[in-house]
Amino acid sequence: MHDMMYGGEHWVMWWLAWGAVLVLVGLVLLLAVRSTRTESKGEPSQSDKSPLDILKERYARGEIDDAEFEEKRKRLQD
């Protein structure tokens, strides 16, 4: 009885549902790729930073104290 009510339209709905799933997956992937590109254009990556820049960041975060910062800065400048 079920097949008689819907006839041949059942397979159309099945393909439309799968098509919608594929479109959603594609949109999610597209947004993910775009967001990583946007992030990489902003702040330089760790490999783009100089050792002195990394040292300054560590000092600013409080990972190293004044004495260690000065010692490492002098080594980098030599």
C-alpha cells in the first residue's frame, strides 16, 4: 500500500535527501578551508617569527624571568 501511495516519487526523495547531505558536507569543508586561510594571513606562524620575537613572547607570558630573558637575549645577539 505504501508503494502505491508514493509511486515512483520515493526514489526522488531519497536522492534529494542524499544530495542535501552532500551539499552540507561541502559547505562545511569550504568554510573550514576558508577559516584556516584567514587565520594564516593574520598573525605570523611560529616558523615566520625570529628567535628574539619568540623570546619576547615567552617573557611577556611570564614563562621566563628578567634574568633569563636578558641572558638569552645576549646569546641571540652574539
